[in-house]
Amino acid sequence: MGKSALFAVLLATGALAACQAPGTNRYGSNNTSEFDCIAATVGGAVIGGLVGSTIGGGSGKTLATAAGIGGGGYVGNRMGCR
């Protein structure tokens, strides 16, 4: 699998993770909007990818970027979808 294909797969995975429904509080209403959830996930993935791309060299740089996208998307999702 080429670098661009790997990047596209990871980006699509992050976008699908953004589609999670936000949780509800104990009174049954949403604490966050769906937009906040998606924006935080995508923003985290972008920032994580940028940080990851500054680390490593050669094929290690691709791996660090992929890890940054995944980790940033996860952290953004956890923070934005509370």
C-alpha cells in the first residue's frame, strides 16, 4: 500500500469516527452538539497529523503522521464529545 493510500484510509477512518453520536447527560439532553463533536475530532486529527509529520524521517515519518492522525482524532473526539 502506498503512502497516499495509507493516508487516505487513515483520514477516512478519522472522518467516520467523527460521526459518533454524542452522549446524553442524566437528564436526557445532549451536552454537546454534533457539530462540536465532529469539529473536535477533525481538528484533533489535523493537529495530530501535523505534529506527527514533524517527527521522524523517511518511512518513519509516514508512520508518525499516521499515528498522529489517529491519536489526535481520538483525543479530539474524547474532548469534544463530552
